Amino acid sequence: MKAQTFLPQDYRPAEDEPFMNDRQLEYFRRKLQAWKQELLEQSAETLEGLQDSGRSVPDIADRASEETDRALELRTRDRQRKLVSKIDSALRRIETGDYGYCEVTGEPISLKRLDARPIATMTLEAQEKHERRERVHRDD
């Protein structure tokens, strides 16, 4: 087990330090773990809410409204589940030393992009190129 890296409370990754040094990796590890924990807590709340709303509603309009709310909650929960999976993948990349590097070009992903979207797997340029290609093929 690796020793934990000291991280000051106000630490933010900076461009003038070595890319993906121990502090930066620890910063992103903590950020990802906190995000995952928040999503898991929200998911548990959603599950409790869905169990509580399982009662039979006699009014058809109220029942339809409740079913719509339930479907929306389930869609949201599914999105969160997929996001947790991406967070787990990012945490694995931190452990293997691949975190912060574009899976297409191998180039470093900008710290600003990683701070805004810590699950990013591509540089902004590679992501835009990927999305343009997707859009062209989708129109076929």
C-alpha cells in the first residue's frame, strides 16, 4: 500500500509543477472519491424515495404524475450508475499511472479540463474530433 501524499487544504494543481506528480494525483483521487461518494448517497436517497412512493394512488392523474416522476428518477439513477463506473475507471487509471493522458494521442490532458471533468479520457482537441466524427457517422 502506497503512503498517503500530504495535500494542503487549498491545493490546486498548477501548470508550473511536474505533470501528474504525487500531489496532483492525490488531488484528483480525492476529488473523484468525493464525487463518487456524493453520487452513491444521492442514489441511496433516490432508492428510499422510490420505495416510499410505492403506494397505490387512486386518482389516475396523480398516478400518471407519480409514474412520470418515478421514470425520471430511474433514468437519473441509471446516469449516475454509469458516471460511478467512469469514476471507478479514472481511479484505476490513477493507480496504473495512465491518468491525465489522452487515450487517443497519449498527450497530457490540460489540468483545467481535468479539474472541470476529472473523468476525461481525451484532450479537448481529440474529444472534439471524436464528436465531429460521431456526428458525421450518425447522419449516415
